[in-house]
Amino acid sequence: MDQEYERRLLRQINPQNVPTEAGQAKCVSATCSPVSVKSGDRFIPTRAGSNWSINFHYANENCRSPNQNHKAKDASSDSSKDAVAYAALLRNELLGAGIESVPDPHTDDRRQAVLSHASHSLFRYTVHTKRVPFDSDHEVSPYSLSPLSNKSHKLLRSPRKPARKISKIPFKVLDAPELQDDFYLNLVDWSAGNLLSVGLGACVYLWSACTSQVTRLCDLSVDGDSVTSVCWNERGSLVAVGTHKGYVQIWDAAGGRKLSSLEGHSARVGALAWNGEQLSSGSRDRVILQRDVRTPPSAERRLQGHRQEVCGLKWSPDHQHLASGGNDNKLLVWNSSSLLPVQQYSDHLAAVKAIAWSPHQHGLLASGGGTADRCLRFWNTLTGQALQSTDTGSQVCNLAWSKHANELVSTHGYSQNQILVWKYPSLTQVAKLTGHSYRVLYLAVSPDGEAIVTGAGDETLRFWNVFSKTRCTKESKSVLNLFTRIR
């Protein structure tokens, strides 16, 4: 065969296997033919980089963005819980996950429960040599027409926690004329006897949550003074009233009479805190005074540690430590015997008014900063260590822990004027409540721990049901229904 003709023929069959001029010298023998160099008529792709292990995984939280995960944690609707149950059911039937209870969408550990078998392959071939004995209480009958497995039946029979319902609107609104828009004052408090004390201008009013009756406790206008703080004692029989001129008055709520008037401060008293029969008062004169109301006024302890006005005071649940916050951005912790603070925290960048001790964890203290700080911070006062913090986006005015769950509520000022309910320690927002048009400067918790009342410069008091023990979806229509339920 002519070599030129052979070269053209090879070019038509496979252009890549055409021998070059230099390579033609090697094909001089008669054995060099088109059959020996062509690659065939089939296309065989290379599979060197292919992964032949078939491993289908169900779409899960790991494929989501952090924002989507955060929204999933905050979701509390029935549809979201149905989706979680459906996802667990699919894992049982397709992947053999063996999930027997519906995971809680709010629980951070649900990934381990749901994704424990996520790494298994979709196709698994097993031989069942032993039949599980039938148990009418826990197993599905072998004569059942249901296509679901035993684990899936247990999943469907597992009890489901009802969805958390928090109303976005207050169940009651009261007018509060002359309620001052002053960040450093504390003018609202709720007693153990279900009486709400409110300082309005120069007067202190008592509102009964059981009867909705309003009585005026005192009027300081005759002395040219005004109310700057109110605080009930633990039994709910006495109310302390701080004044603009620096006095602390003790009033008998039932009798409506003044028992004593304590001097000692040279400026307004904006913060008060009871500890048994002892009363602590913080003033603009930067001094904290501790006095026993049963002893003469001369028996007092002066605590000096703040360099500016004291605007927050709270005693710990064990009555051993006092936390104080000031306009100097400091959070101080005092014990019951020393005249100097035993701990000092300086991480806040603005005034510290919002202070709350946890009733669930010994030594856990929460605090909030003002407009320049906007952060919630948590402290372990047993070791003096900072635990965690979060930026709320607004001025933190008040803090209060729930008595029934590891949650807390915060009220805010500039610039969103909102009320936030937090779950601790995950610090996820359970609810966001809006309604006040001014800074939410005042907060008090009901004696049963279910409702809160908030006050603002818009001269309104708003009542919210945020810590309900019943977790019921039906809202209370009046204060009388809320506080006279039989439990």
C-alpha cells in the first residue's frame, strides 16, 4: 500500500494517531498497519477521578446559612414543628435513623439526635434472620397495613410540646400622666400583694391588680418635692419612696401613713433595694446608704465606690451580695459586711441601670449598658469572670429574669423602644414586643411571675403576658381574669 495513501487514511480514522514524519521510520515493516494504531469505534471516558461510593444525604441544617439556622431556632409555629417531625419521619424510612421522638426546634442539641445517622449510605443491603417478637404496647403488629416502621410509629405517638405563644399586643393599657422620661429614675414596682406602685410627678399611686382600684398613697408637692424612685419590701407591706431632695420615706401601704423619713443623701435618690428589713438607697451624690428600718437612722453603712450617679441597685436572691450600677459605666458587687466593693466590672461603655440576678443559677448576674454600649453582659460573681455578651442594638433600660424558666426580659430605649424576651444561655430571642413610642424606662414583674408591666415617657403603662406557666394560646381579656385564676 502506498505510504501517502495510508497516512491520509489514518488521518480520516483518527487524527491524533497519525504518525509523524519522524515516526514513519519506525513503521517500515509490513506489520505497521491501520489496525494496529486505531483506537476503536467506541468512546470510553476516563473514570479515574470519579467517586463511585453512592452516599445520598438528606438536606439538613449544615447546608443552611447561619442566618437561616438562626431563623430556624426562633421559629415556634406549628408548621415548623410539623416540618421537623416530617424530616425525622423521612430519616427513619429512608435512612433508618431510628428516631423515636420529635426533636425540639429550640434545642441546640437536636442536631445530634437528628443527624446521628446522617452519614449512613442511602442504599444498604442487609439480611434479616431474626424477627423481633411482637409487643402490642411498643411494636407494630405484623398484620398492620401501615407502611411505616416501628420506630416511625413511636415517633408519631411521641408527645409534642405545645408551641410557645406570646401575644404581640398588651392585654391592658393604663394612662400614667406625668410619668417622667428620665433614664436614671425607677418609678414603677409590683408588690407581693399584687399592688402596683407608680410615681407620677409629686405623687405615688397604688393600683390593685385584683380590683383595678387606684388610691393615692402620698403627695410630696406640699414640701416642694417630687418622686424619683419607689420600691416594695419583700412582704409587700411597706413601700419606700425616694425623693428629689434626697429623702427616703417609708410608707405603710395598708394604712396609708408615713412611718419614717430618712435623711443622709444630698441629691436625688434614684435607686432603691430592700434586703429583708434593710433598705439600700443610691443617689446622685454617688453614695449608697444601707439602713435598717427598725433601728435609729444614725445606724447606717455608707458605700462609696461610684464616681457618678448610682442608678441601679439589686440584692442577690441569697441576700448576701448587692449589685450596683452607675453613670460611670461601672458595675460593682458588694457583700453584706465590707465597705468596699468585692468585685468591679468595667466592660460597659455607658451607664449601667439594668441589673438582674438569676434565680436559677447561683452567682449569675446580668447587666445592660446605655446608648453608647447597648450590650447585655453576663457575669459569674463566684469567680469574677465575664461569661458572654450580646449587642441588643438599643439602649438597655431594664432587665428581669423569669421565675419559671431560664429566660429573661429586657426593655430598651434609643432607638427602637422595644421589649425583648431572651432564652439563656443561647441568647436567642423568643419574642419582640413593640408598642411604646418613647423609651421603655420602667419594668416590673407580677408576683406570680407570669406578666410584666412596662412604663415609658409616652405616659402609658402596658401589661404583657410573657412568662406564662400554662403556655395557653387563649389570651386573658382583663387583669381580673389574669390574677384571680385558681391554680
